[in-house]
Amino acid sequence: MTRIDWSDGHWTNEPENVESDGDALLVTARESSDAWRTTAYGFVHDTEHALLAPLPAGTAMEVTFTGAFTGEFDQAGIFVRVDDETWTKAGVEYADGALQLGAVVTDRMSDWSVAPVAEWAGHRITVRASRAGDAVTIRARVDDEPFRLVRLAPLDPHVEVEAGPLICGPTRPGLTVRFESWTTGPSDAALH
């Protein structure tokens, strides 16, 4: 994997604060930041903080981070964006009193899936998006454990896609995440 320089990306929405910490990037979310479209809630939120760079077909991108997720819907991970109505976010989110691993896939309307990973709290988390054929495969891991499959979602092989680190603080101010690395390389050779 090859490191992507933080300065090579552009923000979808400027965070509250961004500062360097050696090779890492400390990012503080604005209160009420989130990404969601319509389903079940009836609102559209496009105030997420995502630092994006190109994700060409046949490549993968990884984001590694740590954070104290304690507010309802605090979240961090990776954002894979085609346009305002077509995107995927995946990573960890504090929901219903526990840290959850999940993904939201959006094609005009959002869906949502999560599974509890309370044991990941306080650890180093890596989320990987691999773009191959007509799909994006999302995997995640804690520390140096093997990657787990999180989601396999459709993705038009012919569209331009950008991806990168994501942070949102939907219900509170002050969520700060330490993004330790942002890397790219070849897509995964196989789904399993």
C-alpha cells in the first residue's frame, strides 16, 4: 500500500478543526455533521466531513484511525462517493449505547446495517474499500487482526469515484478522531 498525503485530498465539508500530529491528522467534527438520505427519517444530511481523493477501478483504499466514540451516532471510517445521491460510508458508529461496525449504502436513498463491536473501543481500526468489477467491497479490522467482510455493494465500473477518511458528529460537538494513515493499492484479488 502507498501512503496518500493528507494535502492530496479535498473536504466535502470543512471540519471544525484539523491539525497535524506527526504523520497523523487530528480531525474534530462539527456538531450535526452527518451523511444520510431520506429512508425512515425523512431528511437529507450532506454535512459529513470526508477527505477525498480518486479511487479508480481496480484499486483499494484504507483508512486507519482511533477515537473516543461516546455520543449517539459518533462515527468515523471511509467515504466512497460518486455524487450527492450515490455514496457509501463504512466504519464504526456509536449507536444504541455500543460501538457498532457497519455501512450505509446510498443510491438516492440510504440503507443502514450494523453489528456490535464493543471490544473494538479504544483500539486502532482500519477500514478498507476495494473497487473491482461492478462492486465495492468493504472490509474492516481492529489492530492487526484479519479483515472482516462488512459489505459488498454495487458500484458502476465506469463512473469516477472518490474516497477517503470520514468523520461525523451528528448529536454533539467535540468528536475528535486521530487518522493515522490513508493508503491506496491494488484491489483485492478475491471476495473471500
